[in-house]
Amino acid sequence: MVLRPLSYGADIRAHPSPSRQLTMTSVAQMKSSEELEVTVGDVQYILIPNPEDFLQDAGFNGDDIAPVLVYPTTPGETISRSALQDFRTNVLDRDDVFQPVFFSNVVFYGSERGDVTLEPDALEELNAWNTKTQTFVSGKRNVAVAPGPYVLSKGKTWQPWRVYYDSSSIFMTTVKPSPDATGSLAVLDASHGGTDGRVIVPSRCYYNPTKSQPLAGARITVKDNIDIAGHKTTLCNRAWADLYPEKTKTAACIQVLIDAGAVIVGKVKLQAMIMREEPLECVEYTAPFNPRADGYQVPSGSSHASAAGIASYDWLDFSVGSDTNGSGRKPASYNGCFSIRPSTGIMDTSGVVGQFPQFDMPVFFGRDISRFSKFISVWYGSSPMLRAPSNLPVKILYPLDFLPTTNDAQTKLIDKFVKGLESTLGVSRTEVSLADLWKQDLPDGPEHSDIAEYLYLAGGYPYYRDSYYDLAKFRDEYEEKFGKPPFVQRAMRWQWDIAKTITVEERNKYWRRSEVYRHWLLDRVFHADSKKFTTVMIFPIEAGKPNYRESDIPPFAILPGFASLNMAPMMRAPEITAPVGDIPYDSWVTQRQERLPIAVSVIGSPGADLILADLVEKGMKGAGLPTQVKTGRSMY
């Protein structure tokens, strides 16, 4: 590549290959800051200043604009063709930021030319790469420079961060590193729920996970009920966003990920006010798009954008959401990805806005269950609650209260997973009727023998009342500042109307019932304190049937306390949701047969989070099911 000095903002006509063209432009941004954008073919990059300006010693002219590939070296090293090929295979080919245009200028960083042997076959390999310049830079002592693609512009060293567009409409705000080099995050695009906003990601070449930074380079989104310093937490509600300023501190559950090397790429939507909001009920911000099947199935649940992003974008590794009584597990099922609702109390939840602290927990989503154990270990830290997998026998409970479902195809897929777990562990499932066992035990007396009737309001009344009065400050402060009540969607108003009728005595009565249920589950069903075996239970997630974005809005209803979605929050237990297959249906949207994701949920006693991750992976493998799903229309 031959690069001539150009004035800033001009086009560069460079031809490392006939089909490639590199263009650089300047884009004006707020507060008079400047955004540099590079386009290579049809791929766009935003240039982020590199912490070390090492290319200033590379011998380029001060006005040159050049794509550069850094190959780290050490004095005395021999560089051969095989070494370069290994570098390309193991470092460059796994990176979505790198493109062949960066081969044009190779910088061997870390050694002087005379300190390195460049074998003839290496020169042949560089020629095959169409490398035009080779430069050796010894660099500064104790200053490490990561391998990978860089750009020299205006005499400075830049990292090219690749631009993607949010076609599934999941983001509220996307972020980039702050130019002040403090490690804080600045706004890239504040689309506020629009479609096709820009998202940028750094080169994967820059990151090498270590013991101190085990998540180095992992790209993560954050649900917009979780605080990030310097940004508003909106709850996808304009009144909330108007009332409260930018946060000054990042939520603990996100800071631990940043400290572990994760890259936060933006904040994503939720169902407004962490409350039910079907796509046709989305008044202020459009619901994200579920990419599975015909592309017009509901994303489902409050953490819908967190799951939809994982199902949509290869360039995204994990997403963080939250779950109260299904907000994380339902989206995982509908969007065909994995999720875990952690044990309640196992991590610091400060900085997470919720509805009911007794039930609220952050959750995370991913496409590969084999990566969950590592993520859990980092995310939870040294929590004394967390138990490691062991060789204890496993008891698999198959609750006849919820299984089999009325959907035979759904049940067959769930049973396939259960059989895989049975064969792997060498055990058989234990069928159990919770309703019958409750009648047998009568944990709250003979007058309460019907578990469904006893628990009907136990999952809703305490939650509704506490949430309503916790939000009194929001309602009062907003009205005082703006002279009118804050707008919230119909489902929230319905919940508030019910909450206003619930007395303290009723709230406490049903909370007591919830606690009776919890202790009974732990003692009689899961045997949580047993040193002889581990117990898990299998659940379906809803009906396993198509649910279109424009489907009729269901009536408002309190989720019954005995519903399977309420067991984990009421028991303070972990639950992993995993896709176990898909079933065909005829879509009226595409006028063809599509495949609808089907999931299973596995719940264990509090602290069994790692155990569940291990068992789900074993069950998937035992059943011959993929432990990793793909993005897009189909999981496979």
C-alpha cells in the first residue's frame, strides 16, 4: 500500500487488493469532540485513541494515514512462515475487526531489526499477505502492546473499533471509551430505543484472558434498569428518565465484570418499569425484535432485549438482565438462548433497580452453556453461598404438576433432555406430585390442604404492595417537579390499583405463606441440607406455542404463587433455562414452516448455581443436543 500525505477528512484511495478501498472521514460530535471514522470496503470503524502512542516511532510520515498490523516480538526470536501462519489462524482469524487491508503495513513490535531473524519463507508469507512495509519498533521497556489491527492518523496511534448496526432494535444507548482515558464510558449513540443505531466493538486480538482478568474482551450489554456511571438508568420510561440524573456509580454486578476485563457496549431495553409490556403495549419505545423463526414472535419478558441481542448478534458474547418472576427465563426460552437466574443473595445487587428485592436478581444470557461456569465464578466472586460441583448422587425430580405439558412436541423435547441427563448420571427421574406431597405433609395445617389455593396470592400480593409504596417517592417527586403525575403503562397502573387495596395484614399473611412454602420446598422436596445427594427439578417454560408480536393482548392477571415461574424467586433458588430443540409451525408471516425454540428449566437449591451449569451441560451432551446455539432465524 502506498499512502500519500492527505489533509484530514480527505479520501484515501489505496489498493491492497482490487476490491478494497479505505476512506477516512471526520464526524462532528457533541461538546466539540471529534469522531474519526474509517471505512474499509463496506465495513466501518470508529477510531479510539490507543493508550500508548507507539506508532509515532514506526517511521511513518506525520501526515500519513495507514492501516497497521502489529506482530509482537522478543529479541532473539526467529520469525518463520509457520509462526506467521499460526498468528493468522489463532489470533487474526477469530477477530471480526481485522481485515486483510491491515496486512499492508506490518509492525514487528518489541525488537530492533538486528535482534530478530526473519526467515526467507516468512518474507514469502508477508508477500502473500500483500504487505507493503515492514517496520521494527523496539518500544518502551515494560510497555506492552497488544497484537492486531491499528490505524495511524494525524501522527497518532488509534484502535479501529468495528461499527455494527442494531437491526433488532435492542439498544437504548450505546457507548465507547471516554476520551479522557479514565476508563469511563461515553455515549456513542443515544438512539433511545430506535432501530439501526451504531454499536462498536474492539478487536479481539487486544485481549488475552488472565487469572486477574478472566473475561478480558468479552462483549456485554446491560439492561437499562442497572446503573452505569455517567449514564441515566431509564427503565424504558420517559418520566423516570426525565426525573433522575446520570448515575455516579456503576452497579456492583457490572463493575465486577468490568474489573474482570469485560467490554460494555451499551444499555438495552426492558419492558417499561420492569413490568409486563407486550409489543402492542409498548407506548414509549418499540419492543425489540426476536430474530428466531419468522422474526415476528414476541421477545417476551422484562429482559427481552438482553435475550434478543444474544440471539441476534454474533459479535455479542453475554448480556446482563434481571428476573423477578420470569423476566429472564421467559426471554431465554422465546429467543432460544441460555440464561441463569442466580440464587437470591449470592451477589451484591446494589445499583440494580427492581420491583421487589426479595425476588429481584440480576441474570445473564449466553449462547454457549460451556462458558457459564467460568462466568458464574467471576460474577459471584467469593460468595460463601456458592457450592462447587461434586460427586454426590443427583436426584432428578419430574413434577407431575407441570409435566407432561399439553403440547406433545414440547414434552418430547424436554423428555429428550431428561433422558440425556439420566443416561449421563446413571439415574432415573423421580416423578413427584407437589400437590399430593403438600396434602400429605399439611405444612400449615389441614385447613390449607390445597397448595394452589393456599399460594394463589402469595407470589403477588407482597410484591405488588411493596413495589407500589417503594415507588411513592418517584410519583411524588415527579409531580412536584413537573406538575403532573408520571406516565406509566396500563399494566403498571393496573398493578398499582390492586396494590392500593392490599392491607398490611394481607401483605404479611401472604408473605408468611410464601415463607412456609419456601421452607417446605427446601426441607421436604429439595432436601437442601443433605450431604448425601443433590436434588434438581425439571420445568417447562410456558406453552411452547407461537406468540406473534401483534397477538391480542392477554388480560391482566396475578401470576399464581404455585406457578413454576414463581418457585425460584420464592425459594431463593438458582434456575438455568436451556434451549433443547425446536418444533415446526406454519407461520402466517412468512407463509412457510418455521422452527420455534423450546426450552427446559432446571432448578436447584440455593447455592447450587455451578452445579446446575455442570448438570445442564452434561444433560445436553447426553441427549446429543448442541451446547451452543447460533444467532438468527435458527438456533442450529
